[in-house]
Amino acid sequence: MKYSVLFISLLSVSYTFGQSNKKAKENYDIATRYYTGKGVKKAYSKAIEYYKLAADMGYEQAILGLANCYFKGEGTPKNYNE
């Protein structure tokens, strides 16, 4: 009995992690669309907003995208420390 409870708990954690990872990827994809202007009007400030959401969820590509915006000063003043 205790093994089945543990298994169900692990499944729940796995499902939750999968859902948050999916949401992070969705936020990253939206950010990339705003950054490139693909399908939407190019808006660096909106790209940064969505990159931050995905980066806060630990999505590595979003962290790099956000760093790129700070480095190039796109949608924000250049900031090499951020």
C-alpha cells in the first residue's frame, strides 16, 4: 500500500513538472515571436516580458534570450551585469 502511495505521489510531481515545463516553453515561444516579429508585430519589450516568465521557470533558452536582449540593448538599456 505505501508503495502505491509513493508511486502516485511521484506521478503527481512528474505531471506537475511536465506542465510547468510546457508552460515555460510556451512563454519562450511567444517571446521569440515578439523578438523576431514572426506572426506578430515586433516588440522587444513584450519579448523581454515573456523571456522573463520562462526564465523564472528555469527554461535555459529563455535565459539566453533574455541575456541577448540585455547584451544588445534591445527593448532595454544595455546591461552587461543582468
